[in-house]
Amino acid sequence: MDSRPEAASGATFAADPDTSLVASCLRGDETAWEALVKLHTRRVYSICFRFTGRAEQAQDLTQEVFLRVFRSLKSFDVGSGCFRVWLTSLTRNLLIDHYRKTRKEKLVDSIEDRMTELEQTGSPGGRPEARVAGREASEWLQAGLARLSPELREAVILRDVEEMEYREIAEILKVPDGTVKSRISRGRAELARLLRKMGVEV
């Protein structure tokens, strides 16, 4: 019995639920393309929003992701790849490009402005709850994520928000499993520290 990682990975890819849709897209089926986009838009938008913290920017980036998918889908190997992992890698690369093009000073100013707004709208420091709820919780989480370094932020988003497997994240980030686990651990610890600094009980 072959217990190599390649064999296990291949078995997973063989069960990829997107295989038939992607194959139809490659044959020029417009209906299949629309279905594929509809199926994955929400997830791609979520990753973009968690990374940028801006809804309008996330919408623009999501559209750009699918433009890239449309142009490069023929490079995806239907027989040996997992489309979700390939799509997430493409999304991640676009976000890295976007981050590099963004002036760091502008990004920091934006984050600081947002933090000031959040701190003025409420002070949850004295609450006994372990977590704050609903929209407020999302805002605090987004503010904390925005302050993480890009490499820690993407690792935490992929694992804790997108709930991807460690091996999938390792493939997307092109780093060993151990590095993925280390980044997630460091990212979680740093996020918890930042949230506590904001007065959020974690």
C-alpha cells in the first residue's frame, strides 16, 4: 500500500466536487462558468474582505480574482489538482500583489482611524462575556486581523475563518506543514493580545 503524501493527496483531489464544473468551463460552457463563479464568489469575497477590511475593495478584488481565473483556468490540471486550493492560491497571490502596491503609510493610517472609531463607539472592557456578539464582534475581529503581519493574517484567515486543512494551507502558502502550524499559533496569540489591548475579553 502506498502511504506517500502524493497518493493521499491524489485521492482527495479525485473526489474534488468542482471537477465536472471546471471540465465544462474548459469546454466553453458559459452556464458552467456562471455556476462556478456563483459557487465560489462568497468565499473569495470573504478572504478578500478579511484581508483588506474594506467591503468595496474586497468586491473589486473578488472581481479581479475571477478575471484571473477566467484567463488562467486552462492552466489548472483537472485530473490532479483541487480547484478550491488552486483558487485560494490565486486569490492569495492577488492579495499579495495588492498589498505590495498599497503604500504602507496609507494602510497604517486607515487602520488607526478605524481603531479610533471602534474605541469611541463602545468600551466592552468590563463585560464578563468571553466573546462579544454579532456585528460588534466582527468589527473587533477585523480590526485585530488588520494589525497582524500579512503572513500571520493569511494563515489565521485560511485556518480559522475559511476552515481549511493544514495540508491545503501548506500547499497554498508553499511552506511546510510545521511552518503553517507555527504561523497559525503565532497569529492566534498575537490576535488575542491585540483584542485584549482593545478591551475585548478573549
